Amino acid sequence: MRASRQSGRPAGAGLPVPEDAPGPPDASGPPEPRSVADAVYAILRQRLMAGHFVPGAQLKEEHIAADLAVSRTPVRAALKRLTLDGMVVAAANRGVFVAEWTEQDIIEVFELRLLLEARATGLASQRATVEQIARLEALNDRLAAAIASTGKGRIADIQRTNSEFHHAVVIAAGSPRLRTILDNLLDLPVIIGSFYFYTDVELLRSLQHHRDIATAIAQRNRDYAEAAMRLHLQATYGLFMQRRQTRRA
């Protein structure tokens, strides 16, 4: 990933705090109230995932603070957390920049997910509780409703529910080590933001993949579960790269 000198300001002031705030904790908490730093982190994270910032754009503390009507202290704390998430890059003596992803970066992420997420799905087929399986099915119902909706936050709902499903599969695997690794791979903005370019047919196909994964886990069929996840990720990768090439043309 690279950082550039291109500057930019956050797009759109006053976004509401996402329902899934605050995200993972940071040991080096800011001196201001924790909820303020959490809110700033959640808003910036949502904007990054939604593609509101150009890759390589500089995120200036003073601009963000003015935009969100907060001091620079919680903004600084939020940017540190986003750096740990890999969503932004801190360049010494230059500032913080939106991470830029090369084609090799993207290939590497999908290759790792194919290996690790397929394994997690296989483990989930052996270890998932009845409650965890029910949650997967409920999330698929929520995803179907989000796809069918016409509301303003439709894509954000699809993004969030898709993410929750993949995280729920990893949790059901019962492997803290896999969960730690995959938590850093599942919510990368360069991939999540691609939902804005999915057609309804493609979204419904992705939903069917999710249903197949949940069914395989419920049936305790490890081979089927791993194959279903691999198919889903391979299809996602193919579609993502196709859209990436189209946007470049």
C-alpha cells in the first residue's frame, strides 16, 4: 500500500453515528470522553468503507474536527485506530493518508481469505451451536430484506449485514487465532466499497452463496461448507476485479 501527497477533506458533514459503533477498542484511549473518540472513529470508518475518500487523499485533523464539530484530540485517536486497521497510512512528517491498494495487495487478501475463511467455515460446520446457526440464517433474512429495500441506507445496510455474516461464520469456528487474523481481512474498504457497483442480480447471487454456506454448516458437512465459501469468495474476487478494470477503462 502507498501514500500520496494528494489532499482532501471528508465528504459530507454530520453523518449519523453508525449503529455498529464503536468498533475494536484501542488501548491508548484519548483524554476526552471515550464516546466522542468512538463516534469519530465510527463515522470515519463508515466513510472510508463507503468510498467517500479518494485513495491517497490526506486526512487532516483540523478539517475533520471542524467538519464533525469536535476537538482534534478524538480525531487524532480515531486516526490512530484506523491506522492499526490498515485503512489509513501514517507518513512521518507528512500526515495521514487514505490507504491505496495495488492489484497485488488485493490478490493477496483474497488468497488469504480463500485459505483461512474456508478453513473457518469448515470448523464452523463442526463447532457451531444451534444459536449460531440460527444467527447465520437470520442474517441471511436480513440481507434479503436489505437487497429488496429501496431506502436511502440500502447499500450501507447490505454492507453491514454482509460483514456481520462473515464475522459470524468466523466466530462459529471457535478459533480465537483465526478470528484475530480474519478480523483484519474482512472489512477492508477497497473490497466493501465494491457493493456500490453490484447489480441486483449479483447481490441476489451473493445472498444465495450465503444461504448455501449456512445450509452446509447446519448440515455439519465440512467439505460442502468449505467448498461453498471458496465458491463465494472466488465469485466475489472475479466480480471485484472485473469492476476494477471497468472503472479504470
